[in-house]
Amino acid sequence: MSWKRKLHSMLPPISCFNIKSLSHPVTYIGVAGFEDRATSVLDYIISENTQLEKAIAIKYSPFNRRNRVSEFGERLAKVGADTIWTTFNRYDPQKFSKAILPILESIGSSHTLVDISAMSKFLIMVLLQAMRERPNCLTIAYTEAEIYHPTKEEFGIEKKRLRAIPDFLTTDVYKILTVTSLSSVSMQGYPVLLLAFSTFNHVEMVALYNELSPKHLILLEGEPHEEQDKWRLGAIREVNKEITDSPDYSCETKVLSTFDYISTIEALEEIYQQYCYTHKILLAPTGSKLQTTAAFIFKQLHPDVQIVYPVTKAHIGEYSDKCRAIWSIHLAKFSDFIAALDLYRKRI
């Protein structure tokens, strides 16, 4: 069996989320974000008249007044969950990485439902990394938005107004961060290969490049799976032309699905096999939330890969509106899944 077929057989497909399929007791883990989809999973659970036994509710720090903390708490009360609140400071993810461990221990062996819909990419990475030794069954739920910003019209208006390619969603980069559990000391002294998902803010890529000084950059371009969103690939290419077209950057590009997390893992694996003996590999999970899930699994396959993340100073504008669909990835005992990934790595 080829490595690709073997790896593919280990990874569960994405399916429509069905709360009735989860075994009880259930512990829900989610974050009080500012997007409409921050409460979509809980709204669906309420509509199905389903109760949850426990919840771990996460608040963001620094606090953004748009975050729906009160609404989030009200939804958790409606599903009857015994709730523990904790905080994720995006400027200090290491603190959360340590603080979440005893909280996870307190939930016992209940089926864990992790709602990544409103989670930042780095929070997804840090949380799942903290959970990797948990024996709980795990379901990852993801709400796909109906509208993503910038819309095609918004992009065109801003481009015309500025007479240049605008940046969207975030502003300025505060710092390039990692946490101990996602770091690696492997391949010290070797040239650096940086893998990063392109975004609507090219400043993130510039900051990563300037801070990390990679010998080579592979920019992973996201292609949406819905036809109405496919224009975004071309727009993001325009935003990042300063990097891809400049002789100052040693850069190549690779197109990956924003939705199909399995194909993203397979593509990252191909790159790894090409460069793992000659470069220290850094991965910045700046893509979609499902691409971030893929990045986490890829990190488990190859602990020598180091995760880095450009934390921005502020969020500007809107990210998304409404809910198109809720998807899920169902895993058996999470610690057993991680162990299977370890075994795969040792046998290839």
C-alpha cells in the first residue's frame, strides 16, 4: 500500500454534523467570538432539543466588545451544560496551553465536541495539541459561513478607492509566536523552509518572511469548494503579488482546497518528503479553519515541524455572516488516533 493510500485510510471524511450521533455524556468546547457562526452549533443543538452535560467556554483576551460572551453563555445555559470558563490571550498562548490541561482533566472521559467555528487558527492548534493524550472520543464541528468578507463587491470598491491592492480582516503584526508544545529543536542550523497559507493581508506573510528569514517559502493558496467563492483565489493572489512576483523572495506557490482537509495533509506530506532531510520546516497555519485542522494532524505526523503564527494587533471589518452548513470530523479515542499517526510515521 502506498503512503498516500495508507494515510488516507486513517483520516475520517468530513460529514454533515448530527448531534444525535454523539454518545453521552458530551462536553462541548467552544469560544465566544464575534461572528454569526460563533453560536451556530449551539443554536442547532437547541433546535434538536438536545442537552449537553458539560462545557468549556473560552473568552478572548484582549477583550473585543463585539465578542458575543453573553449570548454564548445564554446558549450554554439552554443546553443545560455545567460550564467552566477560561481565557485565551492571543498575545500569550503559552499561558492557555498550560491552564487548559487541568480543565481537560476535569471533564473525565466524556465525548468531546470541539466547535472550531469561531476559534482563531492558533487557538485551534494549541487546544488540540493540549488534548492529544486525552482518551476521549472527539468530534470536531465546523460552521461554514454563508458570506465571507471581503465580498467580491467590497474587494472591488476598496481596490478602486485606494488605487492599489488593499489588505483586509486584520491590521499590523504584533509578533511571530509559538508555544513550547508546538516547537521543535530538530534540524537546527539547516536552511529554513517556510510553509504558509496566503491570506487577504499580505503583511502577515511579509512579517513571517522578515522575522524567520527562510531560505525558501512555499505559499499555500486556498481554493474554496463553493463556486460562488472561487473568485477569492484570484483576489488573494493579487494581494500577495508583492511576495510572489518579487525577486527578493524565494517563493513558490501551491493550490490547496480550503475545505478538503485530507488533500491538504497529503499535499503537506509530499512537501515534507521532498525537504525533510535538507531543511528545517516551519509551518504557519494561516489558512482556513479546516486547513488548520490539517496542519495540526500534519504536526502530529512530523513532530520535527515547528508551528509559528503571526499574531496581529487588531481585527478590522467583518469576517463572515450567517451559516451555510455545519460539518464535522468524527474521531474515535483521540489518544488512539494520535498513536496511530505516530505508528504511521515510524513505518513509512
